[in-house]
Amino acid sequence: MKTLKILTAIAVVVILSAFVVRSINPNKVGGNGYGIGDIAKDISLKNIDGKMVSYSDYADAKGFIVIFTCNTCPFSVANEDRIIALDMKYKNVGYPVIAINPNNPEMKPGDSFNAMQQRAKEKGFTFPYLFDEGQKVFPVYGATKTPHVYLLQKTEKGNEVKYIGAIDDNSRNANAVKVKYLENAVDALLSGKTIEITETKAIGCSIKA
């Protein structure tokens, strides 16, 4: 009888613990960093022009397409034109791209600040390309790959995370893309609809911190 009571008490604790986790974030898949519905803190990172950039600088934005990317990862390179196209398509309707390089240049010299400036000039980046100096921002988000996308929407609560994951279903080959996860998510927000797919697996290189 005593054993039964102990087992019952343990079961109650497990159930309550699970309920608390779901209450904190009912859509979070697991791991560290932001989940769907979380409010992203503002950032203050140096852009390639030497100026500091924050979300609060964008008074007229409806949200942000935040993409952790870099110079050296083949997956990131394969997505550069797509990222430029995303910025050109959505910044004028309220969702600008904010690119962030999370890599430690001591581990990846090709991802140094100077290399970022050079790459942005070569490719004609139309968006801020920010340096996560000290690698302090990407762990807050929970980003693990380059590229790794976080779609934020401005709400009364702050910048709410609405989509996390890949740009589309073929990170290496733009010509083979069948499903544009990120575009579908932004289009849903713009039309006031529910995002059908809120999380996908980011495919790319591991962040070098």
C-alpha cells in the first residue's frame, strides 16, 4: 500500500512537471533557445558598415527575417541569392532580412569582420550583415546551423517568434526547391492567416563557436 502511494505521488509529480513545461511554451520542441511563441530580446550588433543595429531601429517594420549565416559554409553560400531575394521581396512590406554571422573568426578566419565586409560587397548584400562578436546572441536563439532562420513578428508583447528552421526544402540547390517554408510563413503573417508549418529542421554547417 505504501509503495502504491509512493508510485502515485511520483506519477503526479511527472504529470505536473510536464504540464508546467507545456505551459511555459506549448510549441517548443526541445533544447535551448527560443521556441515558437517566445519573445525575442532586442539585439545590438555591429553591421559591416561599422554601425550598431537593433530591432528597435526599425520603427515601421512589422517583423524581421533573422538569418544566422556566414561566409564559409557551402550551405550558406548556396543560399545567398535566396536571402537577397527574400530581403528584396519582403523588406518593403515590413519584414526586412537581418543576417547575423555567429561564427568565431579564430576558428574560421574566413568569417572575420573584414571577410564579412568583402563578401557583402562582392555579392551586393541589400540587408544588414551583423557580427555576433563573442558569440553571445546565437546561443540565446538556440541557433545551431548556418543558415538557421527565425521569423519574428512585432506584437504588443514584443518580437514574437513565429517560425524557426530552414529557408526551404533544398538548402543546397535552389532549382530543386519544392516548398518555400519561410516565404509561406511570411505570406501567412501578411495575410493574417495561421502559419501551417512553424518549425523545420535547419540544414547547414554547425556553428563554429
